[in-house]
Amino acid sequence: MTERDSKAWRNDAYAKVTGKAKYTDDLKFSNLLHAAPVYSDFVHAKIESVITEDAENYPGVVRVLTARDVPGANRCGQIVQDHRIFADDKIRYHGDVVAMVVAETRDIAIRASRLVRVDATPLPAVLDPERAMEADTVLVHTKHGSNILNTHKIRRGNVEQGFREAAFVIEEKFQTQFVEHAYLETEVAVCVPRADGVIEVYGSMQHPFSTRRFTSACLGVALSEIEVVGVPMGGGFGGKDDTAAIVCARTALAAKLLNRPVKMMYRRDWSIRESYKRHPYRIYYKMGVTRDGKISAMQCRIIADAGAYCSVTPWVTWRSTVQCCGPYQVENVQCDTFGVYTNNVVTGAMRGFGSPQINFAMEQMVEIAAGKAGLSGIEFRRRNMVRQGSLTITGQRLDGHKVAMEQVLEAVLGEMDYEAKLARCSFGKPDCDEWYGIGLAMSYRGVSLGAEGVDFCAAIINAQADGSILLETGIHENGQGSESALMLICARELGVDISRIRYRRASTSNIPDSGTTVASRGTIMGGGAVTLAAQELKHKIAAALCGKLHCRAEEVRFKDNYILGKTNKISFDEAMQAMFQSQQFPYAFGVFKAPRVTWDEHTGQGDAYFTWVYGCQAVELTVNKKTGKVKLLKAAAAHDVGKAINPEMVKGQFFGGMAMGTGFGLHEEIKLKDGKITNLNFNTYRIPRAMDMPEMKAILIENPDPVSPSGAKSIGEPANEIMAPAIANAIYHATGRRHFSPPIRVAVAAEEAPEEECGA
Amino acid sequence: MKLHINGKEVEVARELAEKLLVEFLREDLDLTGVKNACGIGACGACTILIDNEPLKICLMQVKDVEGRRVLTIEGMAAPDGTLHPLQQAFVEAGAIQCGFCTPGMVLTAHALLLQNPLATREEIRKAINGNLCRCTGYQQIIDAIQKAASHYQLPHEIAAAAN
């Protein structure tokens, strides 16, 4: 493999840049039916009946499906099975689907969907999560007995004592917004009944295995009777899990009942209306700081609006809890976190998974505290941040890997010339039209799922008699380039050219359930499995061929498409042929199991994650005093990625994460009025555009992680979780004003307030 | 009705005149590189070139391009499959992730560089501002476009070649 191969290599680049890549809606099927979802206009209501006759009688309509047509389980969910395939007892949010119209064309399905009527008794809508927690509030899920879905806590040291030791105490409230993933490809599924009874599912989802689980449960058939096939996917960002799986399940139901291929392609307004969002948080922080600038106590109360269904709220809020104090050592911590049911849009996984919210709060808290302590934000961080051997707030000792907090901080300070620029910040000086500011934020992040999930992954390397290689793993290609990274790991480990390797079309019928491709776990878990499979394959080859190579098996080496003994070598092609001739398959199955993690729910103590990543980002900007407009000038990020397998793709994760973080900090908010989303498309939901972004610098720090067989750690989410607080801190340095709720709007005199531009 | 698509003349039945152009290209010609991601002209995934002008076509009809030169992403590479230098630059710069915006982004950039191969990074940002990308933060896309610029002729070179 040449150096150029490894810099920006993708197995799907050619297909994507020529328009040849076939996404789900691009695939052609004969005899295809089309489906459309039916919503009601209720936000919270008891369903009396769903009246489908008029829609069913509409010319071209084949069938209208509702909850009563579901042969298996109508309720699904990864943690709590409360999410409805079709609303049955109640409507719990405005995106609940009451029926699905299946017709000969999509247009007919959409027209007929307007003829479905819902007879329901409205109930008071629960729209405020803190109000929802009160005892007298109407329940969203009566059987659950409370609107409090889940709680987590941390009890460490003695916070009262910590506050007594403090020279000063600061208390702040932060509030974050609903955020849409805004993948460019909406939810879509095509389900095809096969002659043997298996239903094939093609769709835009990032968790083929939970899609299979939801679908098989809904249809009441075995897992083996559903085959979910990997198709190029137009973005996920955590958002193509539950909802995308349910879209597949509904479509599969229609395909099974009608015995014809069925497609359901979501319109953007359906997608935004129904799909889950990033949780809005209410965050109450109280911090005690000693005279020498050390955090002596943290008291945290975190309330997450889970919306109508559980989704993965308990896992999201768990990460928030574990990381609630940022990358700082605090001996006395009390944290109480609540996930709360409301009748708002469902919330679930989104890139960051509970960290963007708390980092937005914590990284401003440390700067507020630094100001009070008479220290720079940098000095305050250095006095408090985790270092090699530190204990986290859950009592985990950070060792066994390089704790790179200082390294990432230094890198960003140097790149930005931060401290010199900090001295030039405007702090709201009255005598200029444009204020200048620079700010930074840092974080540490537990890698992969942590103590809440089963975490293991499989890979299969199947070498062929001609020396070509087929690779498959349980990791899903969401667009991030996971297949390419895993192919690179395979090529390097086997010492062969990447041109030999093809990634098998992913299918849930080929590879064991390896969990979901979320939590920035693709490269570390998939890469671990590939590395272990490659090592197993090398053992097999060495054992089979060491005689030919005149050496012992352990002396066999793999390099540059050759297999080397002590004195002679044979080509990889010849070696594979020899393997087959001696009746041995050059086939290996690798499993990487996440190292052990621990957690005590009662104290919130334990080794929460098997390793951690460290990151720092900084941004400089100007604020127009008259319009409040924020212009980003430059941004830099340093993250310890362990090992950069595909460096340009790693940088792509940096830049994309920073852009999404910019959206969270400055632009994006799903707005609800009485529980109904009012911005349902990209003209009113504004994600960052090219002109909103500054030039960005990515600094790759590499400290290969000993627990990761490939050395790689994570980057997808770390890159996304600290841009917003860096912007908030820069805006403070520019204006002298703190902003506690993203998206940040810098207040200006009312008559000059700018309208946020939308559309092109 | 005659359309000129990717250098070829295509005869189209009159009854398709009012079909949405994006659906016509995708369904009738299997040119699925053009995407329909918002349906209201707000995201740019449906961008194609019409007489070298990048247009979002999700609200246009087939008859709107009658007699005009249409270029879709499928017409960018050479017939033997060799990538256009701009496409090659996207690949090499790491400008592709999920790929859903890529066809529209490449075509928008192509139109810019045909007009202005000396475009600055600011000018590139401005040109692609209507093309949303959720994956890349645009940084490597802008790198790619800049990298490809040297393959485009300057206006005086085009004039000289024409004479």
C-alpha cells in the first residue's frame, strides 16, 4: 500500500463522486408498492378508533394498516418497549403514526393518507419536563406510574463539606434545545418478500441488528426470517436508530401481508416530525471553588426531556451523569439526573449522546469560576483537569492509556496563539462596532458504550484461493468511512495491498449481531475485531506453511504481499493456493470484546468506560454590536484519536463535528408550539452552510491505546461535543456577556435585531 | 420534445412535460445521482447544471429544460469512467463522506470553476452556500475545489482556444 492510499482512501469514493452509488431510494424493484405514514393532529389523546374506510376505497390504494394488523409486537424499543409501530391506546406526540397507506404509487398513498380519520379524546398535553415530574401531572405512560422515566446519580465524597471548604460558590442554570440530526437522506425502506419466506430489508438505518429485532418482533417471526441488507446511507449521526428501524418494520409488515415489494420513502417534513431529536436539557450546576482555584464540590441536577417514548434516554442520561463535571477532578460530587416523559417529540441518540449539553454548561462554569478566582481559564483548567493516574468523579483511575489532556490543550493553544489573542478580546468595549473574542473548551469522553451495554463485535476475513480477500464486520457504513478504515486495518495487519480486499455487502444474515454503529465505536470495536481476525488468519497460515518456509510457525512474517520465512518467501497468492491444496481454509473469525467495566447504580461509582479520549477545541470570532451577528474566523481542534487509521477521513470527522457543534451553538433549534414542530424543513431549520464555517485546523494526536488491538480510539463524537461551549466562551470574551441557552442569540437593541436568514 | 442530457439528445414524450424533472431523471432515465432531499429547493442535493448554471431542480418540470443543455453528475466522468479532475480532487481531498450532497456539490463547483478558475476560498464558500452538507463541515470540499481549479481554463485561454 502506498502512502497515498492511506491518506484519503475510501472504497466507495468512486461510486459516490460519479453518482453511481445506489442509496435505498435509487434501487429499482419490479411490482413495487408505495407506502405513506398517517399522522393525526393530536399531541396527547386517547384513541377511540382509527377510521380507514375512505382511504381504503380510494382508487389505487391496496391496503391501510393500523395497530390491529400487527401480528407480532406493536411495541418496541431498545430498552423499554414503549414505542408503537402504530399508535394503539393513545397518541403521545404529534409524530405518532396511526396508520400506513399502501398504494400503487407514492402519490396515491399520500393523497389517500389524508382520508384516514382519527376519533380520539384529547388529554392535557405534558410539555414541560419539570412540570411533568410533579405528582399531579397527567401521565404520558400510565402503566409506568410516573413521568420520570429514569434516574441516575453520583454520590462521591461530601458535597456539604466541599462547599464549606470553598472560598466562593457559583450557581448557574443552563437550558438546551431540541436538535435535529438533519441527515440529508430521509428515512426510507424497501422490503422484499423472498420466495423462501424471508423478508429482505433495504433501508437507511445505522443499526441493522435492532432493525432486524424490531421487524421480526413486529411481524412475529424469527430473526432468521428477516435479512437486513447494507445499502449506502446518506448520514445518520445517531439519528437512524429507533425511528429508522420502525420505518423498516412497518414497510416489512406491508410487504409480508401483501406479498409484494413495498417502499416507504419519507418526505422531509415527515422525517422531522416523527424522528427523534437530541434531548433538551435543564442543567442546574453549583460549584464550590477553594482559594487556590480548585473545584471543591459540584452539585448537579440534570433534567432531560425524553419526549413521548423511552428510546435510549437512560443510556444518554447515564453518559451525561458520568461526564457531568467535564474532564476535571472533583472529590465531592452530588449529581441527580432525570429522564422525563413528555408529549414532546421523542428524543434519543444524537452525536455526542448526552455530552454536548453538559459540556456547554461545564465549560462555561469553569471559565466563570476562573474569572472569580482571578485566574485565566487555562490556568484554572490546568489546576483541575485530569492527568495520568487521576481519579474520575466515578472513582475510575485513569491509567493503562495515555491521559492526553495537557497534550491536546497545548496543541490548540499553540495553533491558535491563544493566550496572545485572549489579551486582545473586546469584552464588550463600548467604542467599537465589532467585538473580537477567542474561546476554547475541552472534554474527555468515555469510549464506546460503557457500563450500560453489551459491547462486542465480530469480523470475518475470508481469503480466496487466488489471494483476494473478502472482509466483513458487524459495523455499519453510515457514511463515515468505516468500511474503508476496517479494510486499511486488515491490509496493514496482513501486510497486503488494499486492492486485494473487498468489503462484503453487509447483511444481518452473514455476521453475528455486533450491536449498533453508534458511540464512536466503529473503528475501535470493528478495528479490534478485524485485527484479531487477521492475527488468527496469520496463525493459521503460518502453521500450514511453515514447513514450506523452513522455519517455525512463530517465525513467519507477513509483509508486502509476501509471507516470509527465515531464508525464503512465498507470495500471498501462492500461499493461499497452497492453503486450499492442503485442504485448509484461510478463513478467520475475530471477536473483540470490550474490556470489563463496572457501575454501581446506588453510588454512581465505577470504572465506567474501558478507555477515554481527550480533546480541545478553540475558535475566534467577531460579534457585530449592532446586529448581534457572530462571524467565526478560525477554529482549531486537537483530539487524541489513539491511532489515525485513515488520516483524511479522521480530519473529516473533526471538521464535520465542529460544523455540527457550530449548529448546536449558534443556529439550530427544533421549535415546538403546543407540542407541534413548526420548522419542518431546511428553509426554517437552519444547519450550518459553507459561509457559516471558518477555516478549520485539525490536529491529530496519536497515542495508540493499549486496550485497542488496532491502537485506534474514537473521534466522531468527541469532535462534536465542545465546539458550542468554545463559541460561548469566545462570545463572552467578545461581548462580556454569558449565554446560557443555545442557540446563542447575542442580544441587541430590539429594532436592530436580525432575522435569522433561511433558505439559499 | 427534445432534451439534451449529458451530451446526448433524448426524445421525451409530451405527456411527461409536466413531470417533476428530478423524478423524470431518476425514474425514467435512471440518473439517480441527483437526489431529492427536501423537495422545496432548500438543500441543494438536487442541483444539476442547466446551460452550465447550477440549479436546484426539485420544483422544476421536464418542459423547463426543453432545448437546454443539462449536465448531471453521470455526465462528469469520461465515457471510459475516468474521473473528471474535479471529481478526482474530491476523492483525494477526503471531501466525500455519506456522499448524498456530493453530486450537487461537484456540479455547483464545476459551474463556478468554468466561470472563475481563480476563485478564492471565500468565493468558493459563497458559490456552494446553497448546497448543504451535514458530514464534512465543508473544509475538505473547499480544499478539493481549490485543488481542481488549475485544470480549468482561464477566460482568456477559452477565448484564445475559440479563435
